[in-house]
Amino acid sequence: MLKKTFKFLGWTFFGIFGFLALYVVSVFLISKITVNSNINFAKEQKTIPIYILSNGVHTDIVVPVKNEIKDWRNEIQFSQTQSKDSLMNFIAFGWGDKGFYLDTPEWSDLKASTALKAAFGVSSSAMHTTFFKQLKEGEDCKLIWISKENYQKLVNYISESFSDSVHPQWIEGHSYGKKDAFYEAKGSYSLFYTCNTWANSALKAANQKASLWTVYDKGIFCHYK
């Protein structure tokens, strides 16, 4: 009986290790595959600036607060931030696990239950929005110029990620700073669909260079060197 128990445990650990090894290798290799790199948009007028912004782990998609295509102030209100500062030019969108966002302001606050729920896709999600007056390009902030047509596709993708695409539901009382706010979102975070997968899919929706699939920020930024 003891022998069978050890054999079972051995195969269990082998299976877990094998899965993790396959997962890591797949993440690294597949993230290097570029999509939309050969699409010819030479005739398009790329007049709208957007940014991809990373904090070293998480990627945000940053767009103008308003232009002729979309005025985000109709849904994401300055009054819902602590500063209530309306002199902002850009707004960042970052989708993610609601438990991580609201209950884990610091890594030291991470609970095992929160991590497990996020890993296996059994928790809800939230959208984190942050206003900026301006952004500075660098290793973790890349400027991309896109056409009006592709920006409209990006707007549609972002809007449809909220639980209510017309009237986003503000999660009152939660923020990281003075110029950000959280809203209810659709979908569930998992090992296979992370905040960076969402951002990567946003670029795909806008016909921009992106990874075939990625779960980490470097999988996006490696296509914008």
C-alpha cells in the first residue's frame, strides 16, 4: 500500500512538473511569433497616437482621452478619481483579475486563495483606468501611430471588455493613486488568459503587430523594439 502511495505521488509530481515545463516553454516560444507584421497599411493615414505601457509585469493600452472618434469622458469620468483633475490627455486601460486588483495592492498582500482563483479562472475581472497628461517613450512605453479605422476597432474592443459597454460600472472606493479608478469587466483571468493576453488581443483587434499568444509583457514589447 505504501509503495502504491509513493508511486502515485511520484507520478503526480512528475505530471505537475511536466505541465509547468511545457507551459513555460510554450509561453516563451509562442510569444516570439509575430502576427499582423506583413499587413500593408502603407496607404492608411496613421493619425492617432496610442501607447503600450508596462510596469514591468502588466501591460496597459493607452489612448487619447478624446478625439473625433471617441470621447472616453462620457464613460470614464474625472470625478471618479481622487484628484478629479480634468486636464488630462490620455487614458490607460488595463484588464485583470478583480481579486488581484482590489485585494492585493502589494505583493505582500497576496493570499493563496486569490492566486489560485486567478490561476484557474474562477474569479471575476476588473478594468483599471489611469489618466495621464503626457507619456514619455522608453523601454516600457512605446508609441504606435494607427489609422482612424483601426482606432475604431480598438475602441470597440476596449468598450466590449467592460461588463456594461455603454455605462461602465464604477467600483467605488478603490484606487492605487489620485488619477485612477476601477470598473467591472467581462471575462476571467487564468494561466492562459492574463492581463497581457488582453492587451495583446487589443493590438490584434486594431490590426497592429502583436504576439500570436502571450501571457507576459515582454511577449508584447519584443515586437516593438
